Amino acid sequence: MRRVSEGMRLEKKIGSDVSIGIEYLYTGYDEAGTLIRVGHNTALSARPLVLAGGVDFSRANDDFNLQTVKAVIAYRY
């Protein structure tokens, strides 16, 4: 599996001990044919797919990307 991660963080000090900021993270996964196996000890045991012996899931799209933005408040003591 090939994974690419890039990100950045901007932070501004607003007091002697407090700062605010924003973070951005891009993560891209590129892999065809990856399966996720769900069986015993990987999910709640009362789920119908687990009771049937387990199941394999594959992604509908081989190009899976995540983009995350977070607001940050930091206190330094």
C-alpha cells in the first residue's frame, strides 16, 4: 500500500501562555485490491456478518483520500 501524507499548521500567540491555530492534513492511500476482513474478535460478536463466519470488504474506489482541518487552542505553562 502506498501512502502519501502532507500537512501544515499555522499558530498565532494571543497571550503570554495562549495561542490559537489551524492544522491541515492530507492523506492519500493508493492500493487496488485491498480487503478488510471482519470476523470474530474484530467487531461486536452480535453482528450478523460476524455470526455468519465473517466477511471481506473491498473499497468501491481504489483512490482513497482524507483531508482533515482542525482548530487548535494551546496553553503553555
